[in-house]
Amino acid sequence: MIKKRAVRSKVYGTALNDCLWSVHEWNLDIRRFEIYLTGHPIEYSSGDDGNSREEPGVEYQMSARLIKNLNILADLDPAKPILIHMKTNGGDWNEGMAIYDALNYARNPIVILNYTHARSMSSIILQAADRRIMMPNSNFMFHEGTVAASDTYKGFMSFAEWAKRDNEIMKEIYANRMLERGRFSKWAKIKIKEMLQESMDKKQEKFLTATETVSWGLADAVFDGNWQKLVKYVRNKGKK
């Protein structure tokens, strides 16, 4: 009897270690159907302070890892909701849109729980979820983003034109979700998009509290601490 208990303990310990390794190395918890959407820290020089570490934001490793993790969980059970813990400060447009598309067309229902802030690219990623939850002290920020290019005059103008197109896509994504719920849901889409542009023109970066984000229709709820309710979400019929 003692021997059997020891064997069970050893097996459980191995499984737990494997799970911890997967979470920290690949941001995937297969047991709980949870994914951690965050960038791996990079070191950078900060002068006299020596080396510091910061979250790199949305980049190619994050998008590639997320796509793999979604497919792994979908193969295990395509009907089970996936909870994504999102904690990132935004980042690259193209890699962010790869994440947005992957979530928007995921086979599983997707719930995103947002920590710290949904800003810039991560504010757009949030809109791809079936259910969008803000942590109470997190915030939301949208802006036109930063454009940087080193090219010929013609090349730079071409890049700027493409960036203008991206801005229109961003407003379209926001407006579509805002029409579903919130204080602007009765507005015409073109009016919502004009309001969004005016907000960015006036302040460049528009910040919203978690409660305001829900009010605008850019999130569905502020997290109330009920984890069971959070992960029992079922996608509405016809969604996506």
C-alpha cells in the first residue's frame, strides 16, 4: 500500500512538473485549457543602471506560439472554451493582426481576461474574443499608433498610405463590437468611427477605465472574482 502511494505521488509530481514547464516555456496550460498571452522579457541597456528587463509586446514569437497553442487545444476538444490571460503592452501591427485572426476564427469559444492594460495592438486583439473581461484596475487605450520607416521618399509615402489603411481597419473593428452593446450601440457605424477619430485627434491617446471600456462596448464585463462563471462561457449560436 505504501509503495502504491509512492508511485502515485511520483506520477502526479511528474505531471505537475510537466504542466509547470509547459506554462512557463510555452504559455500553455493543457489541463485547464488556458493560454497566457504575454511576451517574454528581453534585456536592454539602461545606462548606469545596467541591464533591465521589459515586456517586448506583440511580436512574431508571441503570435507563432499563440497559433500553435490554439490548435493544440482545438484538437483536444474544439467545443471547450479557452481562457486567455492577456498581459501585454501592445506592439507590432502585423503580428497582432495574426493573433486577432487566429482568435476570431478559432474553433473554440475564446474568453480573454485582460490584465494591466489593453492598449494599442492589444486593445484590438481583445475584440477578437467571444467574451472580453477587464480586470478591475486594468485600462484600455487606443491611438493611431507609431509609424517609422527608413526608405526612399516614394517608399516612405507608400508605407504611410498603408498605415492609413491600418487605421481604418482598427476603427472598423472597434465600431463593429461597439454596435453590439454599450452606450453607442444605437449609433450609425460611420458616426462611431467619426467619434473614435475625433477622440484620437483631440488627445492622440484615448484612455478608458475598465468600467468605461465596458460602457463603450469595447469589453463585456469587469471581472468580479467568479472564476467558475468566467470559464463556463458558451459561444452564442451563429457567432463567427
